Amino acid sequence: MALSTERLGRYNPDKPMENRITDLGPRHFWQYFPPIIQKNYGKWKYHEILEPGVLVHVSETGDKVYTVRVGGCRFMTVEHIREICEIADKHCDGYVRFTTRNNIEFMVDSLEKVEALKKDLMSRKHVSGSYKFPIGGTGAGLTNIVHTQGYIHCHTPATDASSMVKAVMDELFDYFQGMTLPAQVRISMACCLNMCGAVHCSDIALLGYHRKPPIIDHEVLESVCEIPLVIAACPTAAISPSKTEDGKKTVKIKQERCMFCGNCYTMCMALPLADKEGDCVTVMAGGKVSNRISPPKFSKVVIPALPNNFPRFPEVCEAVKKIIDAYAADAKKYERIGDWAERIGWEKFFEKCGLEFTDHLIDDYRLQYDTYRTSTQFKYTEPAWAVSKAVGGIE
């Protein structure tokens, strides 16, 4: 029998938990705020970064909240999460929050508690000697790398996310713990071009990339796959029905249509896409979401393919380090990597970063006319004599 309206009561938006009869669905966010946040909700005047990884927010009432930000992991063990909760219980009355880039923030209400918290965090290390909770990731520095699932949980990756991010962050750790860059730098990593890591708008983006079409296991495909589903899963209509020489139902792939997305493998395990030789890592740069100084930008491919050398990816680490070091040495204050590249010219960007330019990097998408250098502000970055010789002016 349905419950009566009288028994349920009317929904009161001012008291959303009133007359609630089930614990299904998310709880109201208010109960997760520390008391000082509840007290000053909507009254914050400004915030400052006191030192790398330590912020203070000041309210109209004069109350202050100090935040200590530490780097977190995309994947955490139960033991690690329990340790985070233990720290929050010990120093922050049980409150802790995560940022969208996998950082962990502990909030306290006095500088004395900040010092005790920092000392505790720095004392906690892995058996290898590295920090479990490194402090940093604020201001004009490098924050945590947001990344995808890699080999651990995903079935279509071209590379591993967790190990690559660990290797890159080891190389750039000083930039995480300091604020010595011209502006903030956001690195993102996706292990295939389906890009659940949203790397298309990052200062530096790392992308695992398949370069070969799926291998078809004709012997088992008919028995383990629904062929119409496999055909329908392809976004470019590259897959069509076929038969083997002995009459088994299978599929064929038009290779020039395949964009190596792995959708077919999602539907059918007889179409594996991973390939040791074909899979590589693409590096992009210059993207951002911020509207500051210039509009948001898409990342541009700057290195088409680097070797997929799991688990430490030395070539990827070297390339990222070169880009950030060149940016740190040459950019103006507040310039993001894309703003810097556009000011000096993308040709100079490749030169300063020590990267090879190839014709594969030329912008050739179908609306490229809008991005051609067609104005009077076109500038060459080569010496004038080389340009003259190229156009037939001098010998």
C-alpha cells in the first residue's frame, strides 16, 4: 500500500532532511563542513598562500581557516585511506577534503595546529623513503597530475597511467613543492584517445596512443561476440560482417577508417587493440581552461610519438622536463605555457624546448583556415637570409 501524503509530509527546501524516510542517495553537503566553515559560509573575504602547500582563508568575521594541501594518489589502498582519516581525526576534528586533481586538504583553525600537522605529515614515509603526504601543489607551481585508470582498471589503454604519473612527478617534484614557475602548470594524463582524463585543455598533456587497428581472432569471434553489436560500436563504420574460409562468421576492418579507439574491443574480446610495438605516448602542450589573460585553449601536439617504455618512461620524463625548464626560464610572470608559446611563436617554442618539428604537427583539421597565419603580423623565426633563400630571393 502506498504511503499517504500526510505521513510523508511535504518537502521543505529549508530543511531537506526533514521527514526523510530512506538513507538512499547522497547526504546533504552541509554536514561535511567543519564547524568554522559552516559558521562563515558565504562570508569569506579573501585567501592567501602563506607558503607552498599552505593557504589561509579570512572571513568577514575575522575567523581564519588554514589549509595544508598534500599530494594524493589516483588509486589508494584501504590502509592509505585509513591513514588519511587518522590524520584528520588527530588534527582536524575528523574533517578532510579532496580536490579535483587528487590533492588532499587538511583544514585547521590556527597556525599552531598547522605546524603540528606539517610535522606529522613530513614524518610519514613509504618504506622506499618517499613522502606519503608531500606538501605542495599551490600557486605558481606544479600541482598533482590528474590521470586515467591505465592498466589497473581499464581494458583499452595504450599505456599505464599510474606508473607514468609517478615517474613524471618524481622528475618534477621540486616544482610541486615550490612556487618558482611563472604561473601554475597543470599536467594531465590519459592512457588512450578516449581521454577520460580530459587532457585536451592542459598545459602539458600525456596521451597513450594506439597506432594499429585491432587484431581479429577469427577462430573464437563468433562464439564470444555479438557481431551486430561489434559493428554498431564502431564510430567510423570501419567494421563490417565477413566469413572465414571455412564458413565461420566473423568481421573485417577497413584499416583506413579505423581511428584506434578500442570501442570494438569493449564489445568483443576477440578484437584486442593493445600492441607492444604500435602503442606509444603522445605529448601535447599549451592548453588551459582558465579565462585569464587569454581565452581557454586546446592542447597542441608537440611530440607525435615517444616509446612506451613501461614502467619508468624515461623518454616521456625527459621531454616533459625539457618543456617545463624552458618555460620556467623564458616565460613572463603569469604567462601559462600556451600564452608563452603564442607570444614567442610556436616555431620558437619548439626551438627553445629542443623539440623536433615535423609536418605531422601542422594544423590540418577541416576548419584550419581560422588558425592560419594570414594577418600582417606573420613573423618568421629563422634568419632573414634563410627565409630569402627559401623563397628564391638570394643564392
